[in-house]
Amino acid sequence: MRIAVIGGTGKEGRGLVLRLAASGEDAVLIGSRQAEKARAKAEELNRQLGRTAIVGLENRAAARAADLVILCVPYAAHQETLRAIAPDLCGKILVDTTVPLDPRDPSRLRRRSEQSAAEEAQALLGESVRVVAAFQNVSAAVLQNLQRTIECDILVCGDDAAAKEIVIALIHRLGLRAWDAGPLRMARAVEEITPLLISLNRRYGSQSAGIRITGVKETASSP
Ligand SMILES: NC(=O)c1ccc[n+]([C@@H]2O[C@H](COP(=O)([O-])OP(=O)(O)OC[C@H]3O[C@@H](n4cnc5c(N)ncnc54)[C@H](OP(=O)(O)O)[C@@H]3O)[C@@H](O)[C@H]2O)c1
């Protein structure tokens, strides 16, 4: 599966690109507003991996070339970025990692509406794109350190069961635990966890607070 990470030049995106490439995905594409920036980041990450598994492209070209697209841009750029890549997402799955954090105080949310960012994405893109929300609670610092085991479960929300299954299988290939957390509207609750984790990181001098679901039995495809 060809996977594009839009905003793959940034903190969370870079971590996901590295983890996807290290887990052996066929092709991982970094999307950026600037093709040259994407190419430079791809070169840097390929050097870090010790093989050529990552390609850098401008956002639209990356989305067009991918089977599945992961969105990793700040909430302030969410709508603008979605509008830019929308024509290239038709028939595809969009995985939205966005948390609408208040830029002045990331221990709070500052939403544009009552909905989660992923619901806003679904409303903007329409039914031809299946939006799945995931990765909002996993810290970029943890993702970027390939030597480190990720001690954070991934909650996966979406209104299309088949799309969620594909994303859950992808997360399992990264060696992570993933849970079907219900319809896309449940992403509102998942988003709320991130400012809490940021507050815990601040209080305890960490960068890697995460969540674990206990008391539920995983399915056979889990790692
Ligand atoms: N950081 C974390 O630990 C973390 C954890 C969970 C979820 N998330 C979510 O992941 C998303 C990305 O977070 P991040 O920390 O990786 O952000 P970031 O590093 O600040 O930005 C990511 C990328 O987004 C693009 N971008 C930045 N500002 C933009 C703008 N105004 N307009 C268009 N594109 C812009 C840039 O790519 P180009 O310049 O190359 O286009 C940038 O490299 C956020 O929605 C965040 O809530 C982050």
C-alpha cells in the first residue's frame, strides 16, 4: 500500500513516516507544501533508515500517488490543506491525526465547532472519502525514536467499518495496539485526551505520556 503523510516534514508526520518505513510498508511518501522541502526530509530520513524507502513530493502529488493518506498538519492549516488535496482523495481513506489544540495554550482545545477535526474533515470532503481518526494521542517524540517501544494504544474512530479495519491492520503492522473506538463522532472524546497528556508531560517533565486500554480482549490480528 502506498501511504502519503501530508505534513510529513513536521514532528508527528516525521515520526509516522519513520515508523511506516521501518515496518516495511511498500512506499511511504512525504507531502509538503514545498516539493524541495519534502525531498530534503525524505533524503534525511532515508539516511537515518539506511535504505531508500521514502519519497518526498508536493502535497497534491503525494496524495494523488497514494492509496491511503495520513493528515499531519496543525489545526490552523487543517481546512486549507484539506481543500488543497481534496481532488486527489476521491475513493481513498484519509487518516486524520489532527487535534484542535489552542496554539496559545496546548493544554486546552480550541475548536472551530462542536465537532472533532475528523468530523470537520468528513463534512468538507464528502462521502467519496472515508475519514478515519487515529494517532491523536501518540507523542511525536515517541514515534520519532525508533529504538523505543511505543507504550500508547491507538484509538481508531470512523463511520466506515471496512476503512477502520484497514487502518487498524496498518497500526498493528507498526507493532501497536489499536482499538475500534466507534463512529467518527467519538474522535471528540479522543481529542480531549491529548491536552490532558500534554498537561501530564509538563507536570512530570516528560514528552511521552500515552494511554493504555485495559480489561478488553484484543482480536486475533493484534500484535
Ligand atoms: N506533535 C505531536 O506530538 C502530536 C501528537 C498527536 C497528534 N498531533 C497532531 O498532528 C498534527 C501535526 O502536528 P505537528 O506537531 O507535527 O505539527 P508541526 O510540526 O508544527 O507541522 C507539521 C507540518 O504541517 C505543515 N504546516 C505547518 N503550518 C502550516 C500552515 N500554517 N499551513 C499549512 N501547512 C502547515 C508543515 O509542512 P510543510 O511546511 O512541509 O507543508 C509542517 O511541517 C497536528 O494536527 C497535531 O494535533 C501531534
